[in-house]
Amino acid sequence: MRRNRVIAGLAVAAITGCALTACQSAPVAGAAPGAGSTAGAAAEPTTGAGTGVAWSYTMSSLTDNSSPDNILSIQYPVVAYASATPGDAALATAMNTKFKNVDESFVNLFRTQFSSPLPVTVNGKIVPSQLQVTAYANRVGRLLSVRYDAFFDRSGSASGFAEEQVLTVRTDTGAVLGAADLLTPAALSGPGRTALAALIAPSLSTDFIFGGQSAASAVSGALATIAILTNGMTDPVIAVTPVGLEFTFQQGALTPMSNGTPSAVIPFAKLAGLINPDVAKLAGAQ
């Protein structure tokens, strides 16, 4: 029971500002980059604080199993610029702080909800509660879009639960793009949500249960909370992929908990009038 992802109309190919206008990024204190597997750098002009001659990112991770009752395993990207200018250094630090802060929010939630777990023992050994955060990063034009897939497993419970978050950042300015930046105002209206639902619903599994509604009706209703923060979360979350926008619904929000976190990628070409054209340009889609 985890994610269910499909891509509408395509064979498989695989967030949340000072939005689309250029803005200066001030220095922000953050953690030093960690080790990870590198992703290739590419030349890129900039209108932001730094020169942006070339940038790359690594995926870093850490595991904390110092407590016998709790295990934390988290992933996050670390951005670096080839230039050694103060502007680029500040831009990288600011971006890395933002990405790391998403993980910190998961850790805080984990420690709050799992602060006093009742350890379960199997054959005399404690079965700890766990939090595993897996980050899926997509480098798309001038955007770095990261979907965080968090899975909480409480010691002694029948099953765990998942939570999705997305952070999309402009690599030339450090600006964060939320749902209201990625989509047009029309997409957030009633007719717009109906149009989005018509694109998303056919991609969802026919095995899903929608409480007696049609899939399109259920999706349209679930989209009513798009771009609205509830308990620190939005539903659905929207990530930018090389193919299009990925819409991922929180566990239990659209279908039964057993269906995990349903997800569908809608190609850029099908989102005309619904995706902010500036986002499509930043992503290199046009």
C-alpha cells in the first residue's frame, strides 16, 4: 500500500512564493551539503541574485537510529553552483535550507505524534516506530521540483500511513512556486477543477472506490482544497516532471486508505489554459 501513479495518454516517464517574477535571495544559514550521487550540471542564465553559470544537485540522506523506539530516515537534495560568487553561494544556501526544512517538518510531526510510542517486542527485540522520507527530484528547465514521500510506521499499529509534500524552486532566483503559481486562476475555479478532474480521473485505477460517485466527480470534489493549506498540507500536491504536472492526493482524501496516495501525471500539452504559461516556459515545454 503505497503510491499509485499513472501518466495520462503516455507510456510511463516520470510543487508549493515570490512566484514567477525575479526576486533577490538573501543569505540564509543552512546545513552544509552532504554526500550523494551527483546529477549533471548545465549552463543556465539567471535573473536572480547569483550568476547561475552552472548548477547541479546531489541527493543526500541521513538516518538516525540512536533511539531504540524511533528510526528516522530522510532524503533531500543539495544544490550547488559552479560559480564561487557570493550571490550564487547565498542562492544555494537559501535553496538548500528550504529543501531541508521540508524534512524537518516531517521529523517534527513524527516526534510529536510518536513522542511516547509503546514499544512492541518480537522475540525479545523492540520493533521501533519509523519515519522514512524518500525524495524524488526532477530537474526540469529552470525548476527543481521535489516530491517528498513520507511513510510513518507506528510501533504496534496494524499499518502505517503516508503523507505527500512537494517543493518546487526556481534555480535562477530561489523563488518557491506553489499551486497558485503553477496553475492559472481559471484552473482554481469550479469549471477549472472540473476540467482538471476530467483529465485526472481516467488515469486512476478502475479498482479504486469513490463512495458511489463517479471518478470525475470524486476528483473534482477533492480538488476543492487545492492550494489551501490544511494542517500544514495541501491536497493534492503538484510536482513538475519532465512530462507534465503530477497531481498526488493525500492518503484517504480521495479513495480509501488502502489505495495509498493516488497520483497521475498530466502532460503539458493537455493543460492548455490550466497551467501558468510562464511555468511551461521555465520548464522548457514551449
